[in-house]
Amino acid sequence: MLQDLIEGNSDFIRNEVYTIDHKALIYKTTDGQHPKAIVLSCIDSKVPVALIFDQTIGDAFVARVAGNFKNTDILGSIKYSCKVAESKLVFVLEHESCVVIKSACDHVKLKNINVYSKHSANS
Ligand SMILES: [Zn+2]
């Protein structure tokens, strides 16, 4: 599982991603899915999770939240992924130059970003 993500990221870095029959994958996953991993990521548009790991339909769940922190919903999604869909890997993806973290440091006042700021201050 982890090796698939590492190799997929290497393919992405080398710009060697392959053409995929998405229609076939949609059909294959219609009646169920068992993604190998769940990736926790920030919402940052510079980090398209499936693309940077060269993954496709049915390969991984992606739980995204601004600033990439855990909350009840994210933990529930991770639990669902592992307990129900039998994912074997929880991958926490960090990235550089996070505008959400910068916003929190700049005291941007948005309700949910403030939750992150309080969380960080109390951690
Ligand atoms: Zn970010």
C-alpha cells in the first residue's frame, strides 16, 4: 500500500503517468470499493492527492480539510475507511507553503479556521 503511493509519486515526478480507462474503473467500483489507503490532506489546490500519487478511481479515499488537521468528521472518515472498507494504510500528507496555515498565523477570522488556530495553540 505505502509502496504503491511512493511508486505513484515517483511516476508523477518523472511525468510518467499512464492513460487509464476511467469508465471501466467506474463500472468496477459501482457495487463496492476497497481502497488500499486513506490519505488525509489539506484542501490546497496545489496538492491534488490522486494525481501526485498516480492513483485513480477506487484506489484511495481522500479526507481533506483546510490546514490538514483531525476533527470528529475526519476521524470518522478514517475509521470508516479502515473498519468498513478495509483500507490498510492511513497516510497523512503534509505540504509546504500552506496558505491556510499562513492565514491562521495572520489571524484570519473565519469560524472553522479559528478552530484550527485554537487547536494549534492548545497542542
Ligand atoms: Zn495547506
